[in-house]
Amino acid sequence: MTKTVFRMLIVASALAGAVQVQAEAPILVEGRPTILVPFGDLDLSRPAGQASLNGRVRRAANRLCLADPRGVGPVIQERQCRDNALASARTQVDRAIALHGMAQYVGRSSVQVAGR
């Protein structure tokens, strides 16, 4: 019974972290709407942690770039925005994964995803 309760707490903690990530409000960085995507809770040395970070970045890009679905123009702009936002974060994600756990990278715990 104790193991079951412990597992439920782990799942609840993970879900709470996911909700917190989704609740981040965009801020302006250099005049561009930006979402800071935290990764301090992830083990980036493991594929599951890397996949979680990439998923968070994709969700942040989607949130930043939502367009009014009326017409083709906004949809194309939304795709371009999302592609640019993902590209802006790619180098940061790759660097975070490559340097995870190294002394010069300790203390870094978020990626900036910039839209429009």
C-alpha cells in the first residue's frame, strides 16, 4: 500500500510540474513575446528528460503563435511564427542537453522561446 501511495505522489508531482509549465505567461524580451521554459526539474542526460524539454518548448511555441483561424493568411503566419520560435530555442535546448551537469552550466534552468 505504501508503494502505491508513493507512486501516486510522484505522478501528482509530475502533473503539477506540467501544469506549472503551461501556466507561464509570456513576457517581452527585446520587444518580442517570450515564454521561459523551465528545465531544472528534468534529467537531460536521459532521453525522457530531453523529450520532456522538447515537448515543453513545442507547447510554448504553440501558445505564443496562436492565430485567428479565419482565413489562410493567419494560419500561414502562425506556422511561420511557430517555426521561428522553435528555431530560436533549438540552440538553447541542444546546449542545455550537451552541457547538462557540467560546472559551467550549473544554475541554468530555462530556455527562452520567442515568438513573432
